[in-house]
Amino acid sequence: MLSIGTPADLTYEYTHLGNSASVLADIASGKHAASEDLKHAKLPLMIVGRDALTRNDSHSVLTTARTIATTYKFINP
């Protein structure tokens, strides 16, 4: 489980990748180490939280999330 955004006290273990939108851009371009994990994921899932929708750059964040979802086969045509 990977997480980007504000760290939270969850009931399961996860790896926090940071809280900057640049992490999303690095994953989308394949520059982030997490990109390899996503390439090999069998059933990837992305949850976009409310904070992503209320940012000033929310359109950019959602566009990058869509790129990640398409690139790493979260969305199957």
C-alpha cells in the first residue's frame, strides 16, 4: 500500500511517499521507485481523496492521476 498526501494513522501498514503533487508527476513519468511496483501490480487501485479535489491545482492533480491510472493499467480498455 502506497500513500501520497497527509500521513494518517490507519489500521494497516502503508508506505508514505510524501505530500507533494510532484510525487504523482514522478510516478506518471516512471521516475519514482514506486513506478516499478505499479508496473507489476495485478489489481492496482487508486483512491483519490477529498483533499486532492479542493486544492488550487486539483485539475492538474486529477489529470496526473488519470495518466497514472492509464499508464499502469488501473483502467482496462
